[in-house]
Amino acid sequence: MIAGIFLVTAVLVMAAQVMDASASGSRTSITIASQFNIPADRAFTDWPVIGPLLHFLANDIQVWVLLALAAAVLYWAADWTNEKLSVLCRRAPPAAEPKPEHP
């Protein structure tokens, strides 16, 4: 259910972005940095591996793409959890007992 909410939100954000582009004639990009007014030269961390990744996620990827990916991950996690919990909670079938015959 939550994955569906994320997916619908992603589609609505994408539709808003397309409508803004068609109304203004210029292509706008809705990113996390544009929504929270994060400057482009902000350093999130000093680690050389994680810093560019965080910069890419905040400044370059559009929000609707992140929401669609989050929906896919949530759907997979819910399906995997349901599968594992159904295996763990399943009881062994009771042994078949012979039924007494009544004349």
C-alpha cells in the first residue's frame, strides 16, 4: 500500500513538472536541493566516496525518480518480508490420524 502511495506521488510530481515546463516554455528540474534551497556547492561530508553520491542524489536526480525508486524498494521489501514471515509462521501439518469407523 505504501509503495503505491509513493508511486502515485512520483507520478503527480512528474506531471507537475511537465505542466510547469509546458506553461513556461522552459524545462524546470524539481530536485531535493531545489525544494529545500540547498546550495549547489554544499559539502555534505568529507568522505571522497559518499560526498559525490550525496551531491548527485540531492542536486541532480529529480524527485519523481527518487520516489519511483523508493516505491520499488518498498514493494520489494514488503514482498520479501511477507514471504519470509509466511515461511517462519507456517506450522507443520498435523499427522494424519486414522478415523474410527462407525458401523
